[in-house]
Amino acid sequence: MSDRQFVIPIGPQHPALKEPTSFYFTVDGETVVDVEPRIGYNHRGIEKAMESRNYIQNLYITERVCGICSNAHQTAYTGAVEEAGGIQIPERAKYIRVFFHELERIHSHLLWLGVAAHEIGFDTMFYYVWRDRELVMDLLEEISGNRVNYAIPTVGGVRRDLQKDKFPKWHKILDALAERTNYYIKVASTEQTILDRAIGVGYLSKEDMIRLSGVGPNARSSGVPCDTRKTAPYLLYDEIPFEHIHVDNGDVLGQVLVRVLETLESVKICKWVLDHIPDGEITTKFNPLSKIQEGEAAYIVEAQRGELIHYTISDGRNMPYRHKIRAPTLANIPSVVERLKGGYIADIPIVLAGIDPCFSCTDRMAFYDEGKDKSWAWDGEQLRRHGLEWYKK
Amino acid sequence: MAMERELLKNAFRKPATLIYPFEKVEPPEGLRGKHDYDGDKCIGCGLCARVCPSFAITLKGGPGPKCTGLLVDLGKCLFCQQCEEVCPKEALWLTTAYELAVLNKKDCILDFNRTPPPQPQAPPKKA
Amino acid sequence: MSGLITTLIAVLVFPGLFFILTYGLFAQWVSRKAAARLQNRQGPLHTGWQGILQPLADFIKLVAKEDITPAAANKTVFNFTPLFIFALPLAATFLIPIQSITNLWSWTPVASFEGDLIMVLFLMSIVVLAIFLAGWSSGNLFGAVGATRVAFMMLAYEIPLSLVAIGPAILARSLSINSIVNWQAESVAAFLAAPNLWGLVTGMVLFIGFAIYVICLLAELEMRPFDMSEAETEIVHGWQVEYSGKKLALLNAGHDVKMVLAAALLTSLFLGGPAGPVLPPFIWFILKTTFCVLILSNLSVLFARFRIDQLVSGAWRYLVPLAVLQVMAVVALSGVI
């Protein structure tokens, strides 16, 4: 590091970050030369907690892995448990799960659009987008009883039903959401200040993205077609007609385009579900204390930020033996480090926000030694000893 | 300049902010709020306590017919509604009361009472 | 003796110190309320009628808070620069004509001399130097980055600002703000009496100067889209990051006074100052400066934030040539060549 370079720490507390994480930027004047990410500030011991609670209690723990993708985590968890236990869910339950999955995608992408506008200093658009996001929040509250953490999927089906007499009102709300999203697409593509901050910023080519294993809208903005709903369909996604959105821009403008176009697709899917939902049961009764047969299963869903994997091992009791969650932001960190290099300090917030980071989902505890190709995990006693020694230094 | 028309239009409309607590939103009927309890329907099975993810419900007086009520700790409660779903007699349910802030943590604990049914008298011993 | 008393009242009460400070708080309220209503929200509401006492409440709250000087800071510079940032714009407002104490229907500035326009521009540049020292001496990395950005911004907007401000001075044949206002009052009266083409062309050229001046003022006041020295999401509050308590209260008051100075300069140079029919001059002054504050506030909520390199390259590529052309047009119109 030459004399002119110095290190700026962004995080763990910083207005640009919505969740605690730490990046050490080596800068030369106003240009970023090197980035060192440090994650793990949000580790809460979720996977360990899940090993001592039964499957119904774990439903609510997975929901709280992340506030914005809570329904995606629950969909993946119930999918994994049902696959391990050989439980079939009724058709109507699948439709309701898809409905909530897509509604949460709308809510999350609108949230992201507001936060991205805030990161480039455009607070007015931030306020307006979040005001219009209230439409989908009120809709979710009306159906599920809560604005976040809807707790709709359960092992065996869903917990609440959709009332048919409210469908016309919900269609109107979805149409209003589509109209407002179209307005924001127009603003984002004609407002010169946004284009100045977004075009060419944080560029990553398609080859680099594949090499650095990006997922989700982050990868789709560089042209990698990797939507799990199309490449490995789950629930009903092989029957629903919708577009596979990916663009070739590779910069922050690509991220914006992918997410707003996906919001429009989600509105279309929701309307399709409301038109085609069959009658029937919404759940096969699952006793909270009943046991799941021995086995293991992995279930992949397309969460708002990318590919989310839940892997569960059951040993025949009513509590899981092991449950592992791989969140999409963990896979996106190498690509965001590459995007940040060579840019300006002023571009750091928008590029970081561009991958839609959700560090609450990300933090798990595992060690991987590249040289010896060994991986292991520490138990509580080793962790405590390591912590005490580190502070003594 | 793209948002100028929208800005000027909204400058003369009523703001989107509600002046809480003078103006309130009407909560929808499915809202998961504070608990309510009917002691006559409860049988003291304890399923609600066993299924609660955050162990917020405790049975007073022990499980079974001699149960004298429930203690629900709203400080631990997730408002997940699993207790309402699992109750076989529909004795515990969630209302739409959402203004639950208290100044003292002890006021978080809801105390519900139940009069246990009178124990059947043992038949008089035959001589 | 009565001359001394009127001077003291003019300097300390009206239209001097007390009036400028109160008007600064009022201007901050106008700016916040207008920005809020444009963004479809309420703005300050509960302190006083529609929140008009909110800036005063914020000032009192800051004065009451603990004032921390970081251990790594250069204490003398850190403690003294807020005084400069507050006092220099205040001194500059004494040169702007608002209202005369003795005569209700005329205006005299508290102090006036030939060349006071240059003095005002010079004082505004010294304020930027003080801001740079404030950020640099705070011992914080983010403060240093903010301070360097402020210095870069001055490179960008200072030239067009000065060029465009000279335009009305050339037309009025004087560098005194009072004379410029008097010339504007006379020429508008003459134009309304006998409209002619040259007057119209002069008005259009001056309108272009007004637009350029507004853009440069947005950069000077560090308002969006040019608030990169205070960018909250990037460098946490820029050069003000280590200031708290009384010093921060002084900095905020200084920002309000700068806003009043900017609006007052805009009205005096381009909008005719306190001149106007029927009403006393200070009413016209308040109306015109409130209009300028509304324009600045509207532009501030309309855009995202630029990067520092975009501001510098944009200013030198677009603003400076436009300002030079505008000055050449003014010179041609005034027949000086």
C-alpha cells in the first residue's frame, strides 16, 4: 500500500448499510483500490436453535431469518420438510403459496427501489416508492394478519385461505401496483441524475459473473439466465406463463431494470393465480408433535435475492437432526467485491445496495481451509475460548 | 426533472401521512394482536404451551382439569397464532388490539383465569 | 446622537442581526415545509402553528446538548471555525438593502460602499475556506473526505457564480449592491412606462443569468443535487461529522444565514430587491426572498445527488461557457464596448 492510499472502514455501523457488515476499502484519493469484506455480525445461532425445537416451532424461526425474505424461507423450509417426510400438499395450498411468494417479491423489490434511490441521494423517489409499497403491505396485512412475517406456509399446506369475494378488490390493488411500477420505470429511465449515477457504475461482465458464482437479480443483470423458477421449477412454476427477465447491461442500471421488470411479472403471476385458483382443502393436517420419517432433502427456491437452499436431515424424531440454510447474499459477495474495485467512493453505497444485500440471511458459521480442502465447524466451547483469547491480544 | 409534475400535483393534495394518534388506521379483521381467552371452553390440555415457538405460554396450576388459567408473556410472544390454531376447543384466540406498548415489563404478562370444574366427589366408602 | 442610535438599531435589531437570525429560522421552516409537501408528507407540524417554531426548537435542543471535541482534532481550528462560518455570511447580509429605519418607503443597507458586491463574493469564498478547515481539523477520515469535496466544489461553481453576478453590475455601471437595486427599480419603471425591444432582450439575458446563478447557489449552499460534501449515505455527514452541541447549533444557524444571504443576493441582483409598488420595502423583500427559497427547495427535492467528478466536469463544460456568453451579451447590450 503506497503512501497515498489509506483504508476507510465502511461498517459495521454506517448509513449506507441496512444491516451490520464490514468492508475495509483501500482508497487512493477517491478511487477504490481494494476491498476486504467481513461478515458475521448477524450470526444468531439459528441453525443450532432449530435442532432443539419441533418442526412447527422451527417454522417461525426460519421465518425470522430475514424480515424481507421471510416467506421465501418458509416456503423453502416447508418444501424441504415435506419432501423429507413424503407429505403431499393439496393443489389450492400450492396456489396460495405461489401467491404469497410473488407478493413478497413485489414488496421486496419495491423496498429495494426505494433504498437504492436513497443511496444515490434521491430521497423524494424513496418516499414515493415506499408510499406506493403500502398498497401491497396493506394487502398482505388483510390476508395474513401481519405486514411482515406472514407465517402463511405450514408443514402440510397453508394456514389461511383466500376469500373469493375479495378478489375483485385485490385485482384493483394489483393493477394500481403495476401502474405505479410503470411510472417508476419511466422516471428511472428519463431522470438524468439517476442515469448519471447508474450507467457504467459497478460493471461486471457475464463471464466474470459466472466465475464468481453470482445468483439472483445480481447475476441476471449481467445476462446470466439463472432464475430457479425457470431452470428448476418448484410448486407451480412450470405451469404459470411468465417471462424470464435478464438483461445485458451489467451495471447498476441493469439491476434496476431486472428488478422492476420482475415486479411487473410478479403482478401478472398474482393475477393469474387469482383467476385460476381451484377450490379445495388448504392443508393436510399435521400434528405439531408428530414425527417425520428418516431421510434428508434439499429444496431450492428463487428468493428475492437469488437462489435459496434449505437442506434438512431428519432422524425419525419430531425435531430435525440438522438444518442448513444457504442464503443468496453469501453467493453474491465475491461479485460485489469485484464490482467495487476501480470505482469511486461515491459509488460504494449504490453498488453495495445494488446486489440487494441481506446479511441477516447470510451469516452461518463454517470454516473452509482452501489449502487443506477441509471444512469443519466449531462447537460452543471452542468459540468461547477463541473469543476470550482474541480479546486478550 | 422527471418527477416535477408528480411533485407539484402532490404539493396541493392531502399528505399521505396520518397524524397518529389523532387519526388511526382501522385494523383489518385478521390482524394478529393481543390474546383473549375463554376459561369455560379451556380444558387445560397444554397444547398451546407445547407448540409456542418462544415458550411464552405457561399453565397456572398444572396441566389437566385442575388448570387455573394461562399466563401469556407478550414480551416473548411472536403473534404467530399457532396457539389459536392448535387449541382443540377454540378457547384462546387473537384479537385485533395492536397498541400494546407498556412502561413496565411486568405489565406485558397477560393473566387469564379459569375456574376448574369441581372435582367429582369420591363415592362414600362402603363399610 | 440620534444617528448613533439609529445605526445601533439598524445593526442589532432591524434590518440587522436580530431580523436576519429570525428570518433565517423562518426561511428554514419554509424550506422544510415546502420540501415536505412536495414529497407528499407533513413536514414540521406540532411546534407552533404548522411547526413554524420547529427550527427554533432544534436550535435550542442543540445548544443544550453536550459539546464534544474529539481527542484527535486540532482544537483551536476545530473550535473557532464554526464562529467564522456563522459570522461571515451575517456580515455580508449587512450590505444588502432591505429597509430604511428612518423612512418607511425607502431602503438603505446597513453599510454600503462602491465595490461591496465584490466584498460579498469574497466573504462567501472565505466561508468555504472555513468549511474546509473545519472538516480537515476534525481528525476524522470522513471529515477529511468531506472537506476535500467542498474544496473541489468551490473550484467548480466559483467562476460561473462571479461571472454571472457581474452582469447586473455592468448594466448598472456600479459595483455597489444598493446602486444595482436602484438601477433596477428605475429601469423597470421606465420599461413599464414605455416598453421597448431592448428592455425585453435585457430581461431574457438576465433570466439566463438568474438560472445559472440558482444552479451555482445550490452548489454553494450544499443542497441537492450538489450536496456531495454532506452525503449522508457515503461519508456519514461529511465535514460536519464530529461537530455536536453548541458548535453544531452555530453551524446550522450559519447555514440558515447563508440561505438568507443567497436568497437576498438573488433578489437584489435579478429581481429588483425590495422595490415594489404599494407595500413597504421589507414586505417586498420577504416575499421575493421566500419565492427564491421556494425555488431552491423545489430544485433540491427534484434530483438525485451527483458525484464530485460529474459536478466539476459538468460545471466547466456547460456552466462556464454559458456564463461567459451571458456576460458578453450583457456587455453588448449595455453598449460599454
